[in-house]
Amino acid sequence: MNRREFLKSIGFGAAVLVMPGCTSAQRKTITTGKENKRLNFVFFLIDDLGWTDVGCFGSDFYETPNINRLASEGMKFTDAYAACPVCSPTRASILTGKYPARLGITQWIGGPNTPTAYLHYMPLEEVIISEALKEAGYATGFVGKWHLGSKDYYPEHQGFDVNIGGDYSGAPPTYFYPYKRGNRALEMMPPGGEEGEYLTDRLTDESLKFLEANKGKPFLLYLSHYAVHTPIQAKEELIEKYKAKAEKMPGIDGERFTKVYGRYKTRRVQDNPAFAGMVHSVDESVGRIMKKLEDMGAAENTVVIFMSDNGGLSTVAREGPTSNLPLRAGKGWLYEGGIREPMIIKWPGVVKPGSVCSEPVTSTDFYPTMLEMAGLAQKKKQHVDGVSLVGLLKSTGRPRRKAIYWHYPHYHGSGNRPSGAVRAGDYKLIEWYEDKSIELYNLKNDISEEHDLAGEMPQKAAELQKMLHRWQKQVKAKMPASEPRDDLKVFQEARRKQKQ
Ligand SMILES: [Ca+2]
């Protein structure tokens, strides 16, 4: 597949580009209010799932029929972003409607506090989306990965009636029952389970129980899968299935990796059978939940959202499990591979099935969107960085926003250095904090960020850099301390030892 074919396959074709915003939607009235039928929400948050890690966003190796069906029943966002290229900050941005820089949660919690100190928990004072919905009478269920602070900050203290499996950690010790390794066990798992049980399946089982228990009530199910984060572990039969598929794939011409930065390389192909098995199990989870909604008679009254928290893990010193091509780099970077996500929203009766939206949107936007969908008052002092996407979903208007911003003042094991970025229209600027050097890209012509335009278009670059600096001041973004190199040295040292 060449790039044009690829872009076409993910809905980036000419028809979408000439039409700003989104393809038109049916304008039916939703059935709320009089019928006393409140809109339910199921929010699938997948961990480390890259932009091209599902079939409907371009993968021809991973099989995701259920996620593809969700896209065919809803709206696919081609330019949707995570607010950060690592876990915790994006998670906090979804729940609070605020940029990670404003919250001060700029790093994955547990990660190095240098060169920039960050907040290691999501404050209880934040009135998060679960609290807003609970206040409005919703049953609220949290299942899966939390990674937003220690015990006092767990989901049950943040407006969730139920917390299954959500603890301080960013990854399970293992994906297999009893989810223990050495001294470390996944907390908050209810009793039960058996040998061979797989975490993604178990979290789905628990979600089905939550849905069953809350039949007839308005509900929010926030199913935050640990998958497809490391450790890369899948069910044996799925590994075998994808091994056989990988063996039949045409040989890779040339290197398995493409160079990104010095010794950090990004994977060229998607061919890892265990990773494919993990994606497969996530897809089954989506299918089982959708079937349950249908069986309960709730499908027509339930909004289903599908999102990931950062780009696919691809750019690492050792071999990364996936490839984000044609996007540059992966998790940990502010290049598109680190932040662009396969986002889908199904809103029955409102969103035209199979529609595609190319408007840039970001993870702070879910909060005001969900409130507006539910017919609830906006909490303007809370979700200050989010804009409602309801106009896009109904094709009645585009959000009034000039730009989307990122702030990641940290080093990352993928090779990233402290940086910030802004996207305004088709242009994106990245600033490297160590030396204030910049790169400018036109994403419409150059989705792979291969042609730095900073030299050719100094005025555009200066304009975007000024916007970025103004925003940093506005949100009081913490910048790296003046001597920022310590943890990079530690990382490089560890790498050197690994090589020996
Ligand atoms: Ca993640």
C-alpha cells in the first residue's frame, strides 16, 4: 500500500479534505427528556494503542472486526490527539477536561521527577467527569487501569461507585491470573478467577456484571484496559494464529527499522504476534460489551467512545512491539506517532453511521462533550481546556479553537527530549526545551513530519512559537530546571550496560 492508498483507507481521501470539519450527519432528535431515557456512556480507553493499530485506521495485520463495526456505526476522528505522549497526563486530561500542563501532571506517575518536578496524583478537588455524572444520578463504574495516584486518590474517591482493578500502577505485573509477580499483585481485583484467565477478558467479564447490575439506570462504564501496554503477553492460541499470519507476510525489503533520531529507531512493520493477540482481545472486549448493550436493549441509548492514551510503543532502544507508520516515532514523543489516536464516537440516532471527521480534537474535549450529550449543564470552571464536540458530531458547527497544545518537559525511554508543541490548522511546531530549537511541519502535505519548514517559513514558525509561549505562561507550565541532564545520563548508562 502506498501512502496515498493508506491515507485513503483511513478516510483521509479528497472528499474529506475538501469538506472542512466532518461529513454530514443525520439530524434526528435524540430520545431524552420526555421518555425519561437518559443517555448512557461506555468509554473504552485503551493503553498505548497507536493510531494505526486497528483495522479501520489502517492495520492489515491486527484484526479488529468489532472496533471496525463501531466505526461503521459512528464517527471516526482522523486527527484526534492525546494531550500527552505518556499515560497518566492524558488520563487526567480526559477525566478533568484540563491540559496536563495546567494540572502539573506532566509525566507518567512514578517516572523521573527530573528535569521537571510534576504532581504525582490527580487532586481530589478536581470535579472529574464521573463526579459530574454521578451528581446527575448516573451509576458510575471504573474498570481497569487508573495510574493517577496512590490509594487515597483511587477511582472510588473520585466519583466512581465501583473500582475494579484500578490502582497506582501503569501496568499489570502479568496479564495472567492471579495477576501477581514477585511481591507485586494487581490491587482492587475482586475475588474469583482461575488458572489461565486473561486480564482483558476478566475486565470485560466484570464490566458485563456492572452493566447487568445497573440495568434501567443511566450509567457510565469507564473501561480502561491495561492492554496493550507492556508486558506484551497474549493468549497462546492468539499468538499461534498471528504467528501463522506473520509467516505468510511478504518479506520486508531492507531494514526492519527506520531511523528516527540517532540510535533510536522506529519499527517499520506490524508483525508481532503477541501484540496482535493483545489487540485481538481488546477487540473481543469491544464486541462483547456492544452485544451486551444490544441484549439489554440499551444500544440505541448508549454513546460508545473509543480512545487511547498515547501513541503506540514503537521507538525504543530495544525492539518496540508495534509500528505507527506513516506517523513519525511513537509513545514518548510529540511527533504524531506519540500523540495521534484512533478515536471513534458512536452516538445512535445522531451521528451518521460511518462518518469521518478531520477536525483536530484532543482528549480534554470528552468532558464537555459528554455533558452536552447528556443534556447536563457545562462545568465551565472545570473543563477549561476542553471544547464540546457535539457540533462536529451533529455536523452543525466546528469548535471555536485556534490551536491544540502539548507540554512534555521530560526525557523518555523512547529517546524523547523535553519539548512542547502546538498544532494550528495544518501546521505543527515542536520546540525542544534544551536549546529552544524548533521544527515546523505542514501535516496536510507531510503527515510523516519529514520536511522541516522552520527555515523556509520563518514567519509561520515565529507565529506558532509565540502562541506556544503565550500558552505556556497562561497554564503556568513548569519548565525543566536549568541542569536537566541527570536522568538522561542514568538512562544512557543503563542502555550501555544492556548492550554489553
Ligand atoms: Ca499509555
